[in-house]
Amino acid sequence: MRTSSPAPIRPSLWVLLCLFAPAGAPAAFGEAAECSLILACAGCHGDDGAGSGPFPAIHSLKPHEVVSTMRAFRLGERPATVMQRIAAGYTDPELSKMADCLSGEPLE
């Protein structure tokens, strides 16, 4: 007699993207150790941050735009599918560092 086993648990697509995106990101998108936080962004926003399809460009954002947008996602003030959950994982200092790395200029 064969017993049925439960179906395997399938991880969400965004989890896989976040886990594997850094492995394929080129040096142009945050090679320096201090910019490693933005490597996960490449999975959706492209290796150069220029965006693709439904994913907006993030490479041209000013530092204050990155921080305010990520805070809005984190607080649920800006609707999104996965960005609210992603933004919740970063502290304010991490958001500031990400903003600096994405824009290539320091946060004012």
C-alpha cells in the first residue's frame, strides 16, 4: 500500500530572486563591499539599475528619493507587491548606504 506524502513546499519566486540575484550581478552594480546591499536589487531592476518591464529604473534616483521611497514601502504608504516586504528588512542606515551606492553621490 502506497501512502501519499505531502507536496513539497515551494518557495516564493521573490525569495529565489533575492537569494540568487547577487550571484549574477556584475561589478558595475555595487562591487565594493560597502555597496553589497544593492546587489539584490539587480534581480528585478537589472544589473545596471536601468529597470526592465514592470520594474522601474533606480539608477537615476537621487539619494533622498531612494530613502523616502523605501521608507514609504516599509510603512505601507506606497502600494507594491514585494517591495513592502523587502524594504522592511532594511534599517535607516542601510537605506542611506543603499541610496549613496545607487546614485553615486552622498545623501544630503
